[in-house]
Amino acid sequence: MTTPLWTATELRDATGGALAGEPVVTGIAIDSRAVQPGDLFVALRDVRDGHDFVPAAFASGAAVAMIDRDAPGGETLRVADTLAGLAALGGAGRARSSARIAAITGSVGKTTTKDMLRHGLGSFGATHAAVASYNNHWGLPLTLARMPRGTEYGVLEIGMNHRGEIAPLARLAQPHVVAITQIGAAHIGHLGSLEEIAAEKADILEGLSAGGVAVLPRDGFFDGIAARARGLGASVIGVGEDAGADARLVSAECGPLSSTAEVMLHSQALRLSIGAPGRHLVLNALTALATAAALGVDAARFAASLSSFRPGAGRGARVPFAVPGGEALLLDESYNGQPPAMRAALAVLGTQQAARRLAVLGDMRELGDFGPALHEGLLPDVVGNADLVFCCGAQMRRLYDALPEALRGAHAETSEELAPLVRNAVRPGDVVLVKGSLGTRMAAVVGALKSQGAHP
């Protein structure tokens, strides 16, 4: 028999909602298309109102629906506000758990670092982690509410777009260890400066449990954030390449398929090996290693576990695909794109052995007045690592116009317009990097490349 995730009594107690029956909940969904039998369907409001999909959720087997207005179809948990109800359920999930919890934030690399932690910690005990990038005002409480009984390690991701968003999520998460991967220009259009971005990222410390640990990048903001952490009673582990780092990258070799590194964690010499190329991934792995050690697991065993780690779809996955006359290789970085991540992905492209290296780049969003200069600033990275470049969006037009004529593939305003131009240009032996902010929908290009039947 499946262990219940939530009983009816627990649902009432956690949310203060009205529930007449005694359903047993085995999962939680916020998308009616993803509902499994026994799920609690939470009718959130976003672009569309989840209440309109309550009947569909029940048709798929939902045991109960959390609602804040009338909706037909089956057993309901009536609350004042469904988003607040989900947050309350997430808080109850955290309160009842004895798991060791890590929370990750950062301008880039947080999802990959989270996935590395989930991958490695799974060999030490029952591990629960956020799916995809569930790191916002509904994603984090949903992850906590889904945390199974008996979880031993929890790995959470906390993101932001504006000032003041991280602290309340951190307080809900109450992590034992927090980690900041990197502080960069992501969302600088909303926050206005790197200093404000650093201050917002440092707010993850506000939720840290007593006697907790902060894993921090050894960058220009390290001293200030470390002092804030120590002022809250936390220990600090600095991650970087300088001699003062507690988790130090000594050397790294990043080939076209994998990366290896020699690292020091405090006084312990370790070797990291990951099945993906890129110095940025080595640093993500080092952050994951330091975080895992702070959670109390054996560092050497965790490091060894990363040899079988592979990036997921949209985050560097390597996907061979058919082209007329042969095969090419896709580097799928389509999920997101910000300046530091763009440079890192282009550097990986430059390591690839290929007939040609194609870069397909979409706009980097939420950069505000900094956008034009940051897009044009990619020129040296593109010229040094790509043989042909395709650009998508108004901001990337600036980069495209600055390119040498020989590197210009095509520009289009939308990914849907660009996709067939890229597809028709690819030849056997090419390696194609696809990257851009989620809003540019670069997954459309990925889909066109992977669809064999679409080739002319």
C-alpha cells in the first residue's frame, strides 16, 4: 500500500481549510494534465485560473482539490486563498520533516548544482529535491509539500526576479546549509546593480537554521556576505580558486566530453570527475561537494558519485540528431541564458571537435538598460568559439550586427522564425549550441533540430 503523503486531518490542520471527507493524498499537482490518481490538485491562479481545470483534475483521478471558490467535480479542501494554502502546506511539510536540508541560490548554476546534490546524496539516503526550476513563490512550497515522509536529505532551489523575494522563501525552507553559486548580472534590469543582486542573494541566510553553514563564492562580495553569515551564527565555507578558499579548485582539465579537477576541501585532497564539459560545471560540482560535506556526508564518496552525473535537458544535455547525409550534435542549453552562463556555454562550444561550431543565441532577458552593452559584450566570446552564429530577438540583433560577415548565419525576431533557418543550415559533423532566456522560447529551435521528419 502506498504511504500517504497527507491525511485529511493533516490537510485540515496545515491549511485551516474545510474538508468534509477523509481522502488520502499520495501526491500533489498544480497542472491538471499532470494529475495522477490520489493527488491533491491545487487550483492556483496564473495566466489561467486553476479552478477552471478542477473537473479535468478529478477526471484524471485527483483525490481532492484545494480551492478558494466554487468548483464542481469531487472532494474539495476549501481555503481562503489557494496560494496561501499551498504555502501553509509547504510549511507544514518542512515542520514535520527531520531531513537535512540544503537550499541553493545564485545568478547562474543553481539548478545544475541542485541536480548534482540530488544525484550524489541519493547514494546516502532518501533524497527529495525540486523538479525543474521550482524555485519561486509557488515552486518552493510545492516542493516542501511534496516531501515524502522519511526523507533524509532535501535539496531546495530559491530564485528571484525582484528585491525582497528570497528572504520569505528561505524562512519557509529553514535550511541547515545554504549555498550561493555565483553572483552575476542576471535580473540586473530589475535590481539595478550587482550590489543589490548580491544583497538579495545573501538574504537566503535569513532562513538558516541555528548553527547552520553558508557555502559562498570567493568573489568580490564574499567578505560582506561572510560577515553577515557569521553575525547570524553560521559557519562559512568559501568556494573558489584562490589560496584562501576552504573548498579550492587546484586545477581543472575540461575536454569536449568531460571535466576532471583536483580540489581541496579544507585539508582533504579530492579528485572530481563529471561527465560533461565546462569549467563552470567544475565550480558547480565543487559547490555541491562543499554543501554535501556540510550536510554531514562523506566528501570522498560524494565526489566519486559525480562521475555519473550528466546535465539535464535544456542545461547542457548532449543530443545527437539526424541531418541529411549524416548526424550532428546538439548542445541543449535552451532553458535559460544570462551573461555569465552565455560565456560559459560558448567556452564549452569552443572545446568541441566538429566540422563547424554553430551558436544559436536568444535574447538575455531582464537586463534593463544594461542589455545593449551586455549583448554586444558577448562578441569576443562568440568570435573565439563559433564558426557560424544565429541570433534571435531584438537585443541579439546588436550582437549579430557586430559580427564579422563570415560568422553571420541569420537573425530572426522569434525562435519560430529562426528554427527552420538553423535546421536547414546544419550539416553532418556540426555541433550546435542553442541558448537563450526562457522567454525567447529557444526550445522551438531544439525541437526543430531533434525532429528528424522536419528535415528537407
